[in-house]
Amino acid sequence: MDRTQKASKGTVSVESFQSRLRLRLPRQLYEGTQKYLTLNLADTPENRQLAEQKAHQIELDIASGSFDETLAKYKPQRHLSIVTPGEQQKILTISDLWDRYIDYKRPSLKPRTLDKLAVLEKHIKRCPYQDLDEGIKIRLALLQQTTTSQAKDVLMYLSAACKWGMKHGLVTFNPFEGMYNELPKHKWQDNSKPNAFSEEEKERIIQAFKNHKPSKGIGYSYYSPFVEFLFLTGCRPSEAIGLQWKHITPDCSQITFEGALVQVGNGERVRVNGSKNNKKRVFNCNQRLQELILKIKPEYVEPESLIFPSPEGLSIHYRNFSRRAWDKIVDPLVERQTTPYSCRDTFISEQIAKGVPTAVVAKWCDNSVDVIEQKYLDAKLLEQLKPL
């Protein structure tokens, strides 16, 4: 029987209301008044099974004459309550609001974002002040229990959750509106200057990887094609790490970037479809890049295989690569701290310095023109040019 259809006499229906599950109770139980039992469960296949079981239990009690009109028997969880139509359940605590907001947004969020939100959630759950009308106290408590940067993020997401709650009639005001903007900028916002390499530095880095030969074990020369690829495409490291042979044309003249392998939690790698900005882009290879890919292309290509696997045949662990191979070879060579993302800065700065329009470079690298100019374009390289 489909419980989402109109309920017959004595039948309890499972309904989805604002992406949450509730039970519609038969009218004759309350003298013709329509009432519901809210479950506070997200509308998922697993939760629907639980809701069906609860509905069946109530139906059996109705049939046997043992139905509990107070509903105390049917709500072992603290979330269950009875409401009548037109009665909008208001959310009074930030934890409850957070749970509903994240459940609603979860299907559209990327793994790395969910990983970040799991950390922020811990601060929300252990905040001693939970009522929405205690906004100032919540702000002070967050600043005491975590860093200013984390507190700023929590307040930003709580503000977004309140806006969502107001839209859906769950809250009536937003005590966190603009509150996060009053806190200092994140360090990465203040120290987000691009750190591109010069042409000479780039070539020295590529050669240093190619020539690295340790006394024992696998040398970092293994990573030289990966490093050169980052320099020649300007792609994000996670995009290169997740790239598969099915993403490259047979003649290696064209690459399709449509996903990445990102690290979440304690280093677990998760494949994400779409770019950071949920886009798919095609990148045409120049001669040097095409020759690089042809050189490492296996005789028999497995479409699902990674182009740049780790020495163990798995995916490259970005953090380990950065801390060990990159830091050991690159930083002493250029005498400053850098990351593999500097390859992206270098590609973008080089292309614009050569006269490629910023709008074109932005499309190649999956960014807006404003982001390219503010975060990636290194003025040091442009200073070396002379007017034509």
C-alpha cells in the first residue's frame, strides 16, 4: 500500500513536509480535526522505513482499540510531537536549526565541505547557550571555546541557516545577521598573495624532481611528470590527482577536467564530480604537455586508471606529497615557503604575461576574472615585462 496516497479510514500516512517526515493521523481520532505526528527525520529511504514501522504500530493500536490519544506511547524519541495544520513548529535552539539546515543542504554539498561542517557542528553542539534569542552570548561563547577564525565560520553558517529557516517559516528572525563580518579576516584572506615562480625557477624545480635519486627507496623523480603537469595546466592538484585516462583523448591533445580526488577526515580520499565551481572544462594541450602525457601513457590504457598514481599504485596523498617531496626539493631551491598550488599561480601569471586575455585564462583554470586577478596573478612576474 502506498502511504503517500489518500489515507483510508484508520490508516496512518507517511508524508514529507519541508523535506522532513511526519505521520498524518486519521481525522476520526480527534473528532474530525486533522493532526500530525512529526518525526523530525530527514526524508530518506532509510528514515521512511522507520516511519512506516511507526505508522503500522499506530494502525494496529487503532484496530485493537488501544490507541493512545496523548501519543506518549508513540514518541520514544524526544523529537516527536503532535501538531495541527497551520501550527508551524518554531525552532528555538541553534542545534535543532543546524540539524535541519544541514539535512536539507546535504545532497548538494561536496565531501570536503561536509568535512568542514562536521568540525563546526561540534562547536555548535557544545555551546552552553542554545536559544536563538541569546545571539550575543552565543558569539561570546564561541570565541571562548575555539579560534576567532572558526567562530567566524560558525556565525556565518548560523546566519545562513537562519535565513533558510525564515524562508521556510521555522524561525522568525536572524540574530547572527552580519555578526561574522565584525570579526577579523581569516589569515588566508590577509595572506592570500600569489606566490608564482619565475621561468627559471620553474625549470629548475622540474629538473630537480627529474634528477632526484636517493641512496635507497623510491626517489622523488617518480613525481616529476605530476609536477610538470601542474605547471603546464594550472589545474588544482586535486584535479590532477583524480585525473583518469578516460579524461584524455587518444592522441593526448585534449584533457577534460570534470572531477577531483579530495582528502577528508583523516586523509580519506573521496572522488568529487565536477570542479570546485561545479563545472566541466576542456583544456587543449600545447606540444610540450602533449609529449609529456604521451611519454607516460601505458601501452594498454585502462580508462578508469589514474594518470598519476602513487608509487604504491593508489592515489597520491596530497598532504604527504606536499610535506615530504615538495618541501624537501622546492623550498630549499627557491629559498621561500611554497606549496604545489604555486604551480597554478605560475601558470596563470605566465599566460597573462604572454598576452593571453584574463577571461580566457579564467576559463582554462575554472575561476572568475576577479578571482584570477586578486588571488593568482603575481605582479612580480609582470614587473619583468617591458611595453611593446
